[in-house]
Amino acid sequence: MKALSNVIDIRGCSSDKIILLLNDYSEELQRKGCLWLINDLEPIECYSYFIENNYHYQIFAIAENEYRIFISIA
């Protein structure tokens, strides 16, 4: 997992690990207003987390094995 500014590379992370990382970055998300996630799979398991935390999210399928997820605060 790599983090550059407001971009977090979560390729290879389990959905549980992604949730933990999002919790760790929640303060940064509040401060910056948005985060980008880069993943090799569509993070379907994380959608309920986004909704529960009132985050807006948008999924971009860049390639067959690359998804970019834009998360912003409501």
C-alpha cells in the first residue's frame, strides 16, 4: 500500500484492510475533502462503508484490472 498526498494505492489489500485504511485516513479526508483509491478490483464490499459514513464516491474503470475510486465528503 502506498499513499501519495490524497492518493492511496490499495491494490492487493483485502476489503477489511481497506476499511482500516479508510478509518486511518478519515481525518485527512475531512481536511482535504477528497481521496483517490487505486485498486485492481472494484471494491463492492466497501460501498456500504462509504454510504454509512456519508461519503460520495465515484468508480472509474481505467482498465480490466485497474479501478480508481474518488471519495469525497458530503
